[in-house]
Amino acid sequence: MLTSDQKQLIIRKAIKLINRYGAESLSLRQVASEAQIKLAEFELMYANADELVICCVKNAIDQLHAFKAAPTPAVLADPRSILNFWRQLVEFNYNYPQEGGLIARFLKSPSSFPNNDIRMQLLKVTEAKMKRLNHYLSQSRQPIRFIAFTHLFVMASQATQKLKGRNQPEENNALDDYFHHNVEHQLSKSLALPIY
């Protein structure tokens, strides 16, 4: 029987492999080898790689929701500002780069996940949480629709990778510059779309 630490290790290793090679190429054998766990033990927990991918995406989205529920620094205290929301997404991606990368991959291209069954299961797993997030976004002073959230999240993931190695992203002017030069224009276009 696997311990809870081993289960978390499996999820972390699988997320890392999905980010590196894509969900479609993930195998149980590959993850078991990375996690240094016997394949037989591993297969008792996961029937196939698709089941593991679903667990990974669910885990990453749970991490995002736990992060959003956590107290934020004073500079991020006003969640009504799009720029502050952007900073929160970058902070999440900075603190949880593997989970952020997986969520960005899923939001950017759900079709990159192996088959229709897994996409439907992923959408089912994430639907309730994403509905709550959409409700939160629509309550803000500057409403952000889900399509805009997707753009913000994917760009926050990219910004985190580009600005890696600098001190605390939320304290860095480079972050705001990145937002204004690379994100804001497309975000305005997304918000102007007649989609509700």
C-alpha cells in the first residue's frame, strides 16, 4: 500500500512529465520509474495513465483554489483590480510552477489531452471549481469572463518562466511591464468579445 507521501510524489512526478512531454505520452511505467515505486504497487492505485492525468489536473486545480483561499499580501488585497488579479496568478505560478504549467496547458489546449473520455472527465472534475471562479471574476469591479481568465492564466505562466530568477515577482516592475506590453491588449480584445 502506498503512503500519502508516495501518492504526492507520484502526482508531482506525473505533473512534471506531463509538462515536459504532454499528457498523451504519459505512461504508468514512466511515472513509476521516476517516482522509484514498483509498477505493481503503482497499478493498484491507477488503472491507466488517463486516470492519473485526471488526478494530476484535479490536484493542480485544487492547489489553485487553496492558494486563492489563502491570505494574500497587502499589495494584492484588492481582488477587484485586473492587474492585482494578474499578480495573484503570477504569484501562484511562481510558487507552484509545475501545477501552473499543467493548468495553463489544459486551459490553452484541452485537445492536447489523450482522448474524448479524459477531456469529458477533466471538464467534469473542474466544472464546479471553475464555475466558482467564474462567479468570483464576474463579481469584480472590472468583470473578467472565463475566456479572459484563460488568457491571463496562460500569460501568467509564461511570464513566470520568463521572469524566473528575479526577486519576488510581485515586487518587480518587470511584472507590470510584462502585463502592459504582452497581456493587456489581448485581454482588452477578449473582454470586448460578445460572449457571455
